[in-house]
Amino acid sequence: MISLSETKKILKDNDPKSLECLAQKAKRLTEQYFGHAISLYAPLYLSNYCSSHCIYCGFNNHNRIKRFKLNLDEMRQEMSYIKNKGIENVLLLTGESYKATPLSYLKDAVTTAKDFFTSISLEVHPMDEKDYHELFLNGADGLTIYQETYDRKRYKQVHVSGKKADYDYRRETPKRAAKAGFRHISLGILLGLSVVADDLWALYKHLAEMEKSFPAVEYSLSFPRLRPIKGENFALCDVDDKTFIKIIALTRTLFPRVGINLSTREPAYLRDHALGLGITRISAESNTSVGGYTLQSPDVQEPQFDIKDNRSVKEIIRALKHRGFDPVLTDWRRIDNR
Amino acid sequence: MKITINGKKTALKSPQTLAAIVRQTCKEPQYVVAEVNGKIVKSNGWAKTVIRENDAIELVSFVGGG
Amino acid sequence: MISKKSDSLIIAGKKFQSRFLLGTGKFRNKSDVKSCINSSGTQIVTVALRRVDVERHEENILKYIPKNVTLLINTSGARNAKEAVRIAHLAKESGCGNWIKIEVINDSKYLLPDNFETIKAAEQLVKDGFIVLPYVSPDLNVARELVKVGSSTVMPLGSLIGSRQGIRTKELIQILIDEIDVPIIVDAGIGAPSQAAEAMEMGADAVLINTAVATALDPVAAAKSFALAITAGRLAHLSGMAQRAASAQASSPLTGFLYEQS
């Protein structure tokens, strides 16, 4: 396990040769453990109702935006659209509202998604183990939960109210999910929200703990860069492309078997270069508005973040194949819920 | 009277105590552990344990080993 | 400066300065056992339990083992968990302690241990109050299970018993060293001091050696050489030497694009 000072040292090092060396090592390891496979998934925002106030997020409950929540028919319509694009792996997202999107709503969503997709992941508010277990039995197999930042002080600063303000409950979420039976768990931080080296190291530590306690789970990591919302920038520092690529490569060398996810926040040219340096999962033809695929036009609603890579699934698959990658739409197919 | 010691059939003229049998067969009884019919008999009980017809005795002690 | 005193081997709460465990089988002369214990500084030796040979009246091995050396009683001869448990109870009755090396072998061709029976024996013997050191084929899941049932160490084989092939299960042993929290003692197959050093450099907590010492022309010198190698290997591990670098393969530059942006 790398130390904090070593992490800081690597991030500080500006020598292009070191970065190239790290990238080459990361490429070798990625090919060794993943071949050229890149998993594709699509996010589906079910609701943007939120009871928490995270100052950096477009959905926060203080933000006067139009709130939407899909009903079952609307869900089916969106899911059908995504499925027809070829996607088999869906990530169901909601804002963090225990009232608007309670367990029953999520269970229905998962049950509905089962008609369309072979793999269902959730990125929703942190829940108790027994609730997660019910979702797992209903058909969900993946859980994404970002700590955002591991710095308690900063965490308190940016998560002003709502259940999200409970640092410990959130940090223990991956454990509860693992105990509940989830097979894939995704951890993450928002780069720039706090001191990058500290957060990155804390994320590594969290992952190492989970790997040791729950070795049967498949883990993946995400570190999206914090972008301004409505012109307001909450990042403490700018995370430039070089640092971002370095973080991806470093993570790959430290955790050869962990999945690394890249969202459509990043522009196409960067995504293309990052593939093969450690990235193994990307979203395709994303829409981060509730009902954004078929029900709403983009100017009606605030998306959670702006998409920079607007290519269609087909285009992405073509681009991947052209570069020698192996786009994977279905990895595992569940045969029972236990 | 027929008994078995370490898998080998032996004849005894009359019932004897385990202590007597151990003394007769082992050069260093202080290092020996005894089982009668699959049950360990503590050394302080040897003198009280009478061996009867068809009893099976196992006498083991330590040897070099990996 | 690394202090030797602070780098003790701790098994079941007991501290040892030596990381050399010595097996006492196959020695031509029992007196060599005592001399080897002295020349090597070993503090843990294994012995086995066998039927007393009523015809031959051999001297007991325990006479050649100093009282301050910890006896590790091997359940060799056991072909399943039940037999191993029985041997352990017989050993305990002797009053020579309750440290048991679980060795369950029902494969006479390779002498490979039966991992499944070993786990069963470990579970029972821990319940019965023994200090359990199981000998197994290196397997992470087996090791985890052994720790779960209360084993005090895990002893993975380096290669087949008596083969002197050295560490042939290196990657699997490394995984145990990296992932398992109890001491990992490499046992079986170590034929040369360099191999013992290799195990220690990898981070193993100790090694158990028998055949290579017992069958050497000068077992006392052999024991000493192993002891020195084990000390050297341990010190090397603690010194944190750089790992051997994998050879780099030339490939087109991957990060040049970052410097082209305006």
C-alpha cells in the first residue's frame, strides 16, 4: 500500500519521462489483466429530487431547478431506448431523496430494468444493509457510491445538510452493500473538491480495506474532475489533463485488477487516450437529465453535469474497434438472485 | 489370554496391569503414551488399569520427524 | 539500524528469536540432532509420534532436545482429520506441550498434504485447546479458512517433501505473505541455504528445514549455514531493497498528446 508521502511525490513530479514510464507500465498491466476489453454502460437518471445540500452539485436541494421523477411507464420508455442502442449494462441514478425515491420505488425500478438489461447498477442514496439486500434480490448487482472527499472538514463544508452530511454512514456504505450481496462496488472521489493527493490516497486505503474484508467483490474506481456549475467553481485546485492521466495510470499500477471508470464528463480526445492506460469502463451516449433520452428536451431541464463526449453508442463501438479495443456490452448474465 | 500390542497378537499367561506390560515392553516407559481400546490411559492410571482378553494396546512415543 | 531483539517471531503469543524451525527426521545419529540445535540456534523442532518398537529398544529422541526448545509435534502418519486429531491427543498426553504441526497426507506418490482434511483437523484441534500450525499446499482460500478456525500460522510447502527443489510455489506463497495476517512458515522442499534466504527475502516469517540438514554429510555445519542464510534473508527483507525491475518493452509514446495541446 503506497504511502501518502509517496503519493504526493508522484503527483508533484512534472517530468514528462516519469509520466510516460508510468503510462507504459499501466498499459502493460491493463493489457495483462483486461486484455483490450472495455465495458460499456449507460446511466439512466430516474429522479433529480434531492434532500441533501451538496454545494457543488446541480441537483442540490437549495437549487431552484425543475424536479422530475420517472414513473414506471416513463422508465420503460427510457430503458427501451437505451436497450435499442445496444446497451446491456445500466446505471440507475437518483438524487438523494429517501422520500421521493424510497426503497419501494427503487425496487420497482430494478424489477423494470430486469426486463431490459443483463446488469443493473445503482447510484442512489446510502441505504441500510437490509434495504440493499432487497434490491440485490430484486436484480441489482452493482452499487456505485462516491465518498466525494475523505477529508472530514472539507466534507462537512461542502455537504451542508441532509443525510449526505453523515460522513461515516456514507463511508461505511460499501461494506453494507458487500454484506448485502452486491457483486460489483464502485468507489470514487471528486477530484479537486479537496487536496488531490490526500483524497486519492484515502481512496486507495478505502479500496484496500474493502478488498481485504470482502475479497469476492469486483471493485472499480472513478475520479471525475469537479466541474463548475452555473459558472461557479467549487474546486480547490485545477486538475489538469496531465495530472488526470497520471492518476489513472498510477491507480492501474497500484491496483492491477480494479476496474477504472471514465464518465462522459471528459471530452472524446482525452477518453480515447485514457483507454488502454487503465480505463476499463466507459459510459456511452449518456444523458444526465431525468427522462433526457426520450422524454425531455435538454433545455427544459438542468442536467447533473455537462456531457463532453456526445458520440452515439454505435460511434463509440466503431472508434473502440478501430483502435484495437474490444467493446464489451455484456460481461455477466445473472441466473438467480442469491 | 490373547491381547494385541501395537497391532501384534500376544499371549499373556494371566491378566496384568498396563503398568506391568509397559515396563516389560518399553525401555524408557517415561516417554511412552498408552491407549487401550482406542482410549488414552494417563500414566498415573496404568497401575490401576487391568488388561483383559482381546484388549488392544497402543504404545507410542516420540521419534525424529519433519 | 535494525535491532535484532525487536524483530521477534511471534507465534501464539510466544516470542522467538530464531526463524529457523528444524525437523528431526532422517538423522543418521540422534546426537547430531542436539548438535544441530546448538549450531543453528533453532528454538522450535518437530518430532513425530510412532509406535514404540518393542523389539529394538531405541533411545528416545526427546533426550537430545534441550528443555528450552519448543516441541512441535507432527501428526505425520495421519491420513485424515480424525487420525490427526487422535495423534495430537496422544501427544498432549505425553506432557510435552500442545503445539501441533498438522500434517495430513494420503498421497504416497507426492506426499502432498490434504488441504481439506487439514482444515477439519485444525478446527477440531483449536477447539480442543491446541496451538495449531497447519502444513498445506499454498492456497489463499485454504489459508483464510485456517486463520478463521484459529490456526496460529500457515505453513505452505515450497516444493515436495524431500525433493530439495526449493521454492516452486513462489507466487502462491507470496500471495499468502501479502494477504494472511498470521506468520507464514515455508515448510518442505528447501534444499539449500540460498533457497531458505529466498523465502525470507520474499517476506516469509520463518522456514522449516529437515531433509537438507539431516542428510548432509556434516549436518551440524549444514544447520549453521541455513541459520546464517535465514538471518541474511530476513535482514534483506527488512532493509527494503528495491525489487528487481521488469524489463521494459519499447512501445510508442502514450502521453505525448498531453504536451501537444495549446
